[in-house]
Amino acid sequence: MRGAVPRATRPRMAVLSAVHAHPYAGTDSLVGAARGHLPGVSHQAAYDSLRALTATSPVRRVQPSGSVARYESRAGDNHHHVGCRSCGAVAGVDCAVDRAVGEAPCLAASGDRGFSIDEAEVICWGLCTGCSPHAVADRP
């Protein structure tokens, strides 16, 4: 089903708009944002929409360890993520290897153990600029 075009229902369009407007938001936040576009959308319709949108690739589900699932609209390429250990912020970052941005996979495994690898997922952890002690000390 990957790459198939999902039927453009009103709840799916509301959820997709919410994902575009709020990258890396969790499900509950996206339900609230979708209701801004379509007030009557139920939790179940929003969850079903997220499932359909991630299955067909216009939306990517990211779930850093210890975090709720987050969703982003940058789904058609390979990229990695950075996560803040303090506040939980997540952001996308391009791959830094000898491949074109978006080329799959953008990180090579030392061996494939018989798998046909088409994607690599990396999350780098640290502190965002708002949580870093250096950021606080450097502020005017």
C-alpha cells in the first residue's frame, strides 16, 4: 500500500493540514489541530486518518525512545532526527554522508544479514538550544 494515494476524505485532509502546520506533534495535539480545520472530527477518525496517511507515505511516523509517536510531512526521503533529552523536542536533519539527500538508505549497515535494506533511521540525542546550559549562559 506504500505510495498509494489515500482517498481524500475530509478528516484525512484536516489531519494532513495539521501535520503540515505542526511538524513532530503527537497524536493528541494533531487531533486538536485537525479540529481547528474540521470541528466534528472524532479521535477515532483522526487516528484512522493518521494510520492511512502513514501507510501510504504522505506522512511519516517517528517514535523516539521514551516518547509518544510524532508525525511529520517530510515522508518521501531519508533523513534523520535530533531529540532533546530535557524537553522532548524533535527535529529533522539531513544525512551527512556521500549520498544525495533523500537517497535510500542514507546510512549503510556493516552487513545486511540477508535483508534488503531500504531505509535507515537514526536519532541523535542531546539538548536543544533552549535547554542547553550554554544557551542560557549565552543569552543577553
